[in-house]
Amino acid sequence: MPLLENAERDYRLFVDGSAGGGKRLELSLADLRALPQHTVTATMQCSGNRRGDMNKVKAASGTAWGQGIYMLVCFVYYRFFLVMF
């Protein structure tokens, strides 16, 4: 899907604040990027791994792929909920 020409300028995140008694917010992409970033690094294993071993105990749905797919991922996110309360 192509990016809209003014997507960054026009982007808005609206939070109505009804959950937890928070305040209403309208944040631009620049507002979000100005918040402190947090990073979580994790090792993930594909859920298809080890099904062959699991099938020896009890039949598992899906394809048994063996033991081959692992990855290291970094999630970068903004804790914008901190400005809501």
C-alpha cells in the first residue's frame, strides 16, 4: 500500500481517555516521537518448532518444522500512556 503524500504531517492518534479516567488526547506523529523510547530485546522461537517432539506425546495441530527458526528481536515503543494520567 503506498504511503500517503502527507501521512506524517496529517497523522493523529486520538485517545478518548474513557478507560481508567484518563484525559482526552490528540497526538501527532511528532508528539509521539518526542516521547521517551523504550526498547525490549527478546529471543523468540517460532511456534512451529518442536512439534515433532510434541507429537510423540500427544498430537499437535500444525506442521512440524523441526528445530530451525529462532530470532533475536528488538521492540521499540513509546509509553504514551504515561501522559494520559
